[in-house]
Amino acid sequence: MISSQELMDHARDLGLRAQVVEKDYVLGWMLAGIAAHPVIGPSWVFKGGTCLKKCYFETYRFSEDLDFTLTDAAHLDEAFLHATFREIAAWIDERTGIELPENALRFETYLNPRGRTSAQGRVGYRGPIAPGGDLPRIKLDLTNDEHLVLTPTLRPIHHPYSDRPEEGFAVRAYSFEEVFAEKVRALAERQMPRDLYDVINLFRREDFQPDRALMLDTLRRKCAFKGIELPTVHLLERDPARADIEAGWRQMLEHQLPALPVFEDFWQALPLMFQWLYGDADKLLTTPMPSDEPTDMVEEPLAAFVSGGGAGGWSPPSRPDYFNVPMDKVRFAAANRLCIDLAYGGKRRLIQPYSLRRSRAGHLLLMAVKHETGEARSYRLDRIQGVSISGVAFTPRYTIELSSTGNFNVQPTVRRAPEDLSPFLYSLGAVSVPRKSRTSYGVKYIYRCPMCDKTFTRTKMGSKLNPHKDQYGYPCRGRTGLFEGTKY
């Protein structure tokens, strides 16, 4: 189990309560325990908002529940669930020291509105923060009659903590198209603030491009199964629940996010989302932000290196100033289209964050636009004095390249001797120096699949990906690659 200090450092970097981050930490290990269980691991399918956070987007709203579709109805039995989670508790305790006390396990079956059996669970835990009263709990929603349209996919579990196994862990989950369609259906059916947040966030992502026709077909089949009308923006706008969504926006979401986005910004994006979904309009595509000098892309995440050690528990004895820049905040602001209040050079300025690059001199740069003037600017990370997320929304002028998936990897643009590079980055192996004898064969273009993180090197620019398999050998749905940069 990680230390309470690591957890609190991570919470500080994100601007969240420590208890929220602790639950995220325990959720990761509970997912790992469920996935590793020989009986339920192969047949339970992870879904919902927590699935988005733990399996698709590292920089996303924190969630509190675990939702599963069960392919075996026999598992919806209180005695079976108690016995299974006692085994999972022992598995987790042995590996981490996290306690899931038996007397804090609660499962109850009930008949859902369709007259079918579902189950709800409450699992208490004792994590890095010693509770002063009742144990905090994780809620589980389990159902067998959810219409599973697409084949589940094996997704790696995002667990940005120092006790993550080197090989990681993965869980069976809804495909991206299915979880997106499910969120649209949920927004129409129950009109919850978190559903609006999720739908617009998924629509705006440029690192995942769903198959629109496949998603629409999935949505139609899910709505037919639920016996509800196919949602449209007009139905939602006429519904009096719109006022309830706005009223509950802050109460439901504020504690799950480093900063609360503007409700109106999300609501006003609904018409374009539905126009895209029904094929009446395409997404507005942007181009990468140009730079004044040749630079390379910096892949994500940088949390373990840049956020001061909170995300991964790694804290070097002597680190450059830019290792104190809370990149998780920067990435969250970019993904949510919120401006950053940046302290730089003794002044504060409101900026729109877009990407990270490295200059010829080896400095990491935050590429941004000054919000008031629209001027493109770059800011050296080692000179940033403070970062806070504002409540000011912006409409992107360029592609937001601060993605929420991927690995830290910096490729130098210009060959240089090790002493010309940042000594600290070089000592970490965070940059690589090509051998002088290496022959250059011209520029190569690097694209990354946003679904499985595989990279593809090409001699010509072109983001279309050939059919390929992910790291687990399953066919990947990624069809459009993200431009990662160039090499020589």
C-alpha cells in the first residue's frame, strides 16, 4: 500500500480532497482483483463513468462507483457475491495491505423496473488514510439484462501510483463506441449532470475518434431495449429536467474535478454533438499549433516526472524547477477547454494550453495562446512559477495535443552531445541521443493509435491506420492515428 504522504501529494497536485484520490487508488486495486478472479474476471464487463476514468482517459472526472454488466445471471446471488468478494479482499490485502473487512461487505439483490434481478453492493475499505469514523465505501451496481451490443475489449487499468505492478493490469470493458452510446442514452433517460459532462467530453476528444455509424446503431438498439425514444437535442431542450441538470451541476461534479467547467459551455455544445451523431455535420477539425522553431512532440503522461512525485511516488533528490509544474492540472484544463492562470516572469496571464514541445536548446515548452489577445506563445516549464485552472472556457484554435493517454518520451530534434542536454533528463534516460555514426534517411512521421497506444512510423504524412491488434492480441478499433511528431 502506498503511503498517505504519496496520496496527499497527488491530491495536492490535482487540487482535490485526499479522500477522493484515496477512493480512486482503492478502485484501481478492486478492479484488478475483480479482473484477476478466475470466475467473474472473464464474464463481468466494466462500464460507466468510472470505466472512462480508469480505462480510457487518465485526466478525467473522478468517480465513486463500479458498474458492471454480468454475462452470467447466476452471479446475481447474495451468497455468491459475498463469497467472491471475500476472496477478492484476501487477494488485494496480500498484495497491498488494503483491507476490505468482511463485516463491511453488503450485497442486496432486487427486481429492476424491467422485472429482472439486479444487485447493488457496498464494500468498505481501509486505505492509506486512517478513517476516524465509519469506513468509506465503494458502491457496485451489477445487472444482467443490460443490452451488450458490441464485443467487450480488454483495457489496461490506469493506476498512477507507485505500487502499480510493472506489467500493469487490465479488465474487460465496454468498447469506446458502446460506452459513448450508453452515456447518450443515459443522458436522455435520467438527465444527470455527470451524463452531460461525459457526453460532451467524449464528443470533444481528439485522441479518440469513434465509428459514428457503429455508435448510432448501438444507441438505437440500446434505446429500443429500454423502450425509450431515440434522443435528440430538441427533446432534451424541451424537458424541464434541463433546469435540474444546471442546478445539480456544481453539487454533483465539483468534488470530482480539479476545477468545475462552465455548465453553459457544455449545454451549448449539445446541438453540434447530435448533428455529428446523426450525420448532419462533421466535427470541426483543427490543425496542430505551429511553432517558431523545429520542435518535437512530448508524449503523455508527464505526471510521474513533472507533478512533483505525487502521481507515482517518485521524487528525485535534486530536480529542476520544472518538475514542480503540476502537469495534471494543465492536461485537465486542456481537455476541458479551460484557460490556465499562469504565473510566469513575475506576471500573471490567462492562457489557452495546447501542447508540449522541446526546443532545439533542449527546453520543455508549453505551447499556448494568450486568451485576451489571441497571440501564440511558448513558455519554458522551468520558468513557470505557478499554475491554476480558471473558470474561463475557450474555443480551441488548434488541436489540443495534451492528450490523456500515452507514455513520456522525448525525441531530440537536433543531434547533440550528452553534455548539451539537460543533465537531469539525460541521467534519467528521458531523452535519447542518437549515435553520431547513425545515417539519416530523411524525415519520418510518427502516428499513435489512441485506442491501443501503438505507434506507426511513416515516410509520408497520413493518419489513416491499417487494421492491427492491441498489446493483448485483440483486434483494435483505432482507425485514425494522432500525429506524435517527426524523427530523422
